[in-house]
Amino acid sequence: IKLARGCIHARSCMRFPANLHVPTALHVRHGSRMFPELKRGAYSRLTDADLNFFRSIVGEKAVKTEELDHYNEDWLGTVSGFTEVVVCPNSVEQTSALLRHCNDRRLAVVPQGGNTGLVGGSNPVFDEIVLSLERLNNISHLDPFGGVVECQAGVILQTLAETVAEHGYDVPLDLGARGSCQIGGNLATHAGGLRVIRYGQLRGSVLGMRIVLPNGQILDSRSNMRKDNTGYDMKQLFIGSEGTPGVITDVSLLLPQTPNSVNIALFGCNSYEDVVKCYRISRQALGEIVSACEFMDALCMNSVRDNLGLNCPLEERYNFYYLVETSGMDQEHDMEKLERCVERIFDEGCAEDGVLAANKDQARHVMSLRENIAPALKTLGFNYKYDVSLPIKDMYSLVEKTRDKTRTVDGSFSVGYGHLGDNNLHLNVVTPQYSTEALSLIEPFVYEEVCKLRGSVSAEHGMGLKKANYLRYSKDPGIVSMMRTLKQVFDPNGIMNPYKLLPWKE
């Protein structure tokens, strides 16, 4: 359904640099080479005896020693380690035996889910053993009355969503990487995604988990009960811990009902200030049915259009785009509210043009424009990705400041998009290839700006290897010290995902 306000005037939108070089392949940088000052910890080296023990626990085929690039390299193709073995347990008991052996031998371990992270958190830095959870992929139980699912950590998010949908439920998390990411990795990084504004942070939907500590001890708090007021909520320590104190193997997750009515509107705006006005109107007019409020700048939309060939239903090109989604149980009621919202947006002059998806296929296509920004940018060069929380009014000013800061870097450009509903900006700087000059201009500048506004240097991607040394920009020194103490309690030998999350450089 085409929407418009008055005449569409020609305008000068942001364009890619004229000298932009599109690479045919990205140069993968080993984590230890990206950070030459980072030295391998005092861990043991893998032996044939270790390999034989692993095979005795999980079987010959579940111990991989060849064609390991997929496990060594991150999704962006920017960080890589050089593990010699990937071990794939299929039960909590096998996971326990493997970790107990590695702890006794002081062998460093990297737990790995779908390997879709963007901060180098699930890859080895040196020769750490990769503990892949890909075979922990069983959905064990779904309570059709209570709306609770129990599953293993290696279940792919899309598989989980499709399974629970057959019973009238939805997963309270949705990501562009849903076809590859695993629910255990989502929990370990405390992934956010598109619908935090509707369902809240993922930790609020977790009723219980089963966790294996480095010494092999199994902690089991799985439950179908929403209320449990019996002391320390231990599972919360492991959500967002990035596998540094132990490994999540199972989860009990509370599910919302599948909405009967899903509607999406996309608007073209002149300025970021107009986008913020659209968001304010949406929250006021849509109330309980709003499920996503997203924005992207012109360069983001152009990259999706021009590099992935996806069609934007808005014919003209605008400086900014605003997307709002509603989810509810009554199509007539929801559409009536959305139409009133659209009227207010145009009446108050916040948008120049807009479209309202007429069916589910159109809605999926409009949302795909937002979800495919990261893959589109990946085709254009080396991506420096920053996932930060900021006050909504200040979000795009960081993009502009970063663009100005890096203007001397040949062929570079900066873009911004993200989740308005939870103050989450995705700032991306793209250069033709990895550049130490660009990195020195961006870091710590971006983190200093975030700190000034009392934001967070990681809104949903975690800290991983790339951000570990910048934790102090968001955490009080006393909190960082307490985090180290907790890490020491659970993992005294320091074998779990070393060099990640906690600062390794003072």
C-alpha cells in the first residue's frame, strides 16, 4: 500500500565514495597477529593421548582434525586462530568428561555455537581446543499449556522457532542470523535482536539452564516454573558470560504466543531527527502491539539495494529510513491503530513517503532490507563493527563524528542503523582492506564518546576478543574486579575461553 505526504522533492542522499574498491576476498587476520602484544597463556599442548581420550568419549567421527577453517575463522572473515582439533559432544555427560580432562591437563577450551558472532568471541586465538555444541541439538520437551520449551544448547534458532510454531508459540528472540546461530550461543552472548522492545531481554525468558563447569561439575536449574524465589539465581551469571566460567548445555525457555497479526510500515525521512519523531509517535499510537522499531541511513539501504539486488518499495532515495512492526492477535484492531499512527506521522511532517506491507510476503521482504545490511556491507570491504547503547537522540551523532574522524582514510565510509526501541546503534566503518590507520582513529575514540554519554560499549554482541580491553569504558573498576573474582571461582585454571570478555591488557 503506497503512502505519501505531498510532493517528493529531489534531494542529495549519502553516496558511497567514488574510489570505493570492492574486494573479491577479505584478508583473515589471526587473533594473535591482530593483537601482537597478546601472548599465549601457560597452557598445555595437545597430544595424541588427548586425542585418543576425546575419541573414547565422543567417538571417532566427532573428533575433527582436518578442514577446520570454519571453526577457526569468524563469520566476518576478520579474526582466526589455529586450533588443531574440534570436539563435538552430544550429551551433557560427554561435555562434563571432556571439560574435566581439559581442566586436569590445563588445555584451553573455546566453546562454540553457530560461530555467527562479530567480536571474535567464539574463535580460538591461538591453538585452543574448540568444543563445538553442534551435536547438542535435541528439543527434548514442550509444555503446550505452560508455553515452556526445554532444549539443548546447539539447537539452531530457526529450527527452534519452527518447532514451537507448530504448537502456537514463538521464540522471544529473532536475529538475522537465525538460520545459523544456536540458542546456547544466544544465551552466552545475551543476544538482543529485533524484538527486544516487545519481549524484553532474553534473560527474562530463561526459566532454567544446565551448565557444565570446567571441573566437570554439572549445575542443573532447569524448570517449567515461572516463579522460583529460593536464593541466588545462578543461571543469570552464565547468561552473557561468553563461555568464560562454563558451558551452557541445556535451557528451559518461556515462550510467547504466536501473533495472529503482523504488520510492517516503512518510511523515508529527511533527517535523523525526523526518524526520532516517527519513533515517538509509534510508541504513543501503537502501545502494546509495537514489536520492532528500526532505522537505517541511506548508505545502508543503498548497500542492500545495489550489492544484494534487493528492491526497496520506496522509489525515491532518502537520507534515512524508519521501519515499524506491530504484532498482535486481532488484525482489524492492529491495522486500525497502525493506520492512525501513519496518519500522525504524515500529519506532523516526519516522513516524505511510506509503504504498508499488504501481506506476509511483503512484510518479510521489507524486514529483509533491514536484516541484510550486515551481509551487504561485508561485500564492500573490511568492516569495523561497533554495537553500542546510547540515548536515542544521540545515536546518529556518533556516526557523524566517526565519519568526520575517519575522512582521511582512503575509500572509507561510515554507516549507522539499529534498534531504536532499545537504544542500540550499529555503527560500521568500512575500508577497502584492514587498516591500522583506520583502527587507530576509531578506537578508542568510539568508546570514549560512548562513555561520555554513559552508554554501553556492547549492546548485544558481547565483548569477545575485540572489545575485551575496553570493558572499563562501561564497567566500574570495582565491578571488573568482581567479575575477575567470579571467573577465578568457577575457572581457577583459566581454561575457559581465554583472552575474551575480561581485559587482558591494563
